[in-house]
Amino acid sequence: MRECYSLWRTYFDKANALLDIPGTHHTIPTPHGFSMPAILFRAAGATRETPRPLLIIGGGFESSMEETFHVSGFAALERGYNVLIYEGPGHRGLVNQGVGFVFDWEKAVTPIMDFVVGGKEDGEFGFVDTEKIGLMGMSMGGYLAARAAAFEPRLAAVMCIDGVYSMLEPALNIVPEVCDAWEAGDAAAFDAIFEADREKWGTGRRWFHDDLLYTFCTDSGFEAFKVCERMTLEGGVAGKVKMPAYIGDAADDLFFEGQPERVKSEMGANATLKEFRSELGAHLHCQSGALVYMNQDMLEWFAGVVGH
């Protein structure tokens, strides 16, 4: 995994250098014992005299920041937005620091906002309109973005592709055999069941097991699920999101079916629920196969929010 990570980053950087305006690499410090890699792309025409909005794009359970750039970064740049891609806890760059996923994603996003706003004030990022910053999260990043937005009021908008209310529910759905041990709070039994019968695992089960332990930086499935349990918008968290929110809803989502409606319901009137259906081929997880359509709709919505 680490070898592949190193290779794709190397080749991405070679391609980045060929862009008309190459993205600039940054290391964003935090007060939480880790730092985050990020790349900031300046839109054509964005200057100190004509600053442009910024779209911050973050991934999910198995994402890299380079992937997110291909998902929505190019589309945003083409529309005149500055773009910042990053990796937070649990993403590849942070796993290499031994930092797994956390439920309180404002620990990642607030330092990014501090970094960008501070860079605007000292002139380095004068081309960014810091009053018009949007945050997008894809897949599990739909939860992460919403959680961060609940505690980061400087954001002008948040976009969840798609809406995620709870991470524990889909995790238990993938391995239902652990449910009794989970309900009993029996960590030893949970981990024994989670590791059992490897020779019978299909590709999906093996992927979930390996990537869960890898990205949560633990040897215990039970401990990873304890973090997943806290990855929820219940308890009034969704209601703390006060800026406009775009909530994607894929009709045939692989993991989060029904959750976008719950996110919309608890966020209230400031949330827009966008249903992606099979008629336009956008019904799959994160609109896979229909990214052009998804980006068109999402970024037009963002333009309406920030007046771009």
C-alpha cells in the first residue's frame, strides 16, 4: 500500500508540473499532533485584484487527495474556482504518521481554514476570496464535511457527496455477524469473530477488514468500530450546520441508502437534497459514472450560494 501511495503521488506530481498553473504543495500544521499534506490550485484569472472562491475537497474511507482532484477538482478549476485538496487523519498521508480516522473532523478543517485565511492576510493567498470558501466531502467524507461544517462557521457552504448520517450502521451491515458481540460490548468476542473464517471471505469483506484496520491505525476491529460509533450527526450535530448545504442522494447507494434524507431533515431549511437517479446514470455511490452531471449540478448550486 505504501509503495503504491508513493508511486501515484510521484506520477501525480509529474503531471501537476505540466499544468498551466501547477498546484503548490503545502504542509498544514495543527495543534493536534499531526500535520496535513495539501495542494492548492489557483484558478486562471484569480489574482489579488480579482480573488476567486475556493473549494476545499476531501475524501472518505479509502481516499487520496489526488483522487479527489480528478473527481471534482478539474471541474471546479474549469469554472473559475480555486481548489485545495488535502488529506486528514485516516487518509494515506496521515496513516503514514500513525494517525487514523477521528470523528471530530473539525480537527482537520479548522486548521485548513486558519491556514488559508492566514495566507490571505499575509498576501500569499491573496487570490482567494476567503468569504466564499466551500467544503466538499465524498463518500464517508460526506459525514466528515458535515461534521466539520457544524463547528466551522467561516465556511460559506458545505457539499456532501453523498449525505452520511451514521458510519456505524453501514459498518455493521457489512459484517452483521459481529452485531451480538457489539451490542454486548465484548471486545474480545467481537475481534475473534471479525478475524474468523478468512478463507471464506469475499473481496468486499477482505477489503473492508484490511482497509478499516489500516485507516483507523489499529489492530482491533472493535476499537475501529468505537470510532465509527462516534461518527454520527445525531444529538443535534446536523442542526449546528448553519451555512447552505448540498446533500447528494444516490438512489442505489452501496452503503448509505436512506441516510441523505436524514441529514437533510435534521439540517433543516438551509439544506438542499439532490436526488440522483438512474435515468441519468447517477444512481450509484458518489455518482460513479456520472461525475460530469454531478459536478455540473453541485457547482451550479455552489455558484448560486457564493455569487460566482
